[in-house]
Amino acid sequence: MSETTAGNSELTSHYSAQVAGDLERNLKEQDRLQEEIEALQSQLTALQEDHTVLVNIQQALGVPAAPPQPAPEPETAPAPRKSRTAAGSGKGKQARATKSTASARKIGKKTPAPAPAPASTAPKLVDLVREHLAGQQEPRSAAEVATALQQQHPERDIKTKIVRLTLEGLVARNHAQRTKQGRSVFYTTPETAEPAPQGEPETSQSA
């Protein structure tokens, strides 16, 4: 009886040590997957912010927005390798790994790519820039136009860089003219452009 009891105790200790090792590896694997999910979420957030900025610039230039492309399906994470443990421990690890993979897929599908902002009743930036130039008697720089529009529309986030792109778009469509004075660039509408100097009237020849 004593030999049987000793054998059972040794077997129990052996499996307890294996289960403890498997639990430790399982926790490390969970931590690794969690770090990967957080890194992917950070990349997705950065891409969404870049997408919003690009859409705003596209709208400022008056270019029609392209239809949104469907987001690619997230790749399925490979199943973790089975360890040499008892059948019950292996099944538990497989179930937890499958749950972690399903959670990662759920997070990827839960955060869709932002759709282009719907057209609002507020005037477009290109219209505001064109109207502002039309009301000026002298050429204005992109910074001056942006400052004036920010004062007129404090509820809108108007940046000088986007205003400059908008002005260049108007110049490309012949809705504005660009003049350069030294290193500074100024813009004006064709209607407010300074008229070309007229030549002196010819003197009549004496008979």
C-alpha cells in the first residue's frame, strides 16, 4: 500500500508541475496577443486620422470623393502549438486560444473605416475662399485669407495649408491669379486683377 501511495503522489506532482508550466505559458501567450491587438488598434487609429485629413483636403479642392473601398478581412491568427500535456489541459488551451482569436477578429470588425463626411449645408471652403478674394481690392496671401476666414467662421477649423491648396486649385482652374513679390505669393481673382498699363496716346503728325 505504501508503494502505491508513493507512486500516486509522484504522478500527481509530475502532472501538477506540467499544468503549472502550461498555465504560465498560456498567460505569456495571452499577454503577447494583447500587445499585438493594442499595436494594431493604434495603427488603425492613426490611419483613420490620416483618412479624415485627406478627405478634408479633397473636399477643400472640390474633387469628388471616390467610393469607399471595403476594409480587408483581418487575417486569422495561427493556432498555438499543442504542448505535451494531458488531454484535458490541451483542450483547455485550444479553447482559450480560439477565444482570443475570435476577440481579435471581433475588434477588427468592430472598428470600421470612417466613411466620407456627408455633404452639409455649410458652404465649402473653396466657395468661401473664392468669395473672400472677390471682395478684396488687393492681392492677399494664403495666411491672410486663412486668418480672415477663421475670424469670420470661428466654428470651422481652417488651416493655412489647406487654404493654400485651395487657392492653388482655383489658380489651376483659372478662377484665381497668382502673383509673386519677392519670396511671398499673393492671390487675387481675375476681376480684381490690376489692369495692364495703357500705352501713351500717339501724337498726331504735323501736316
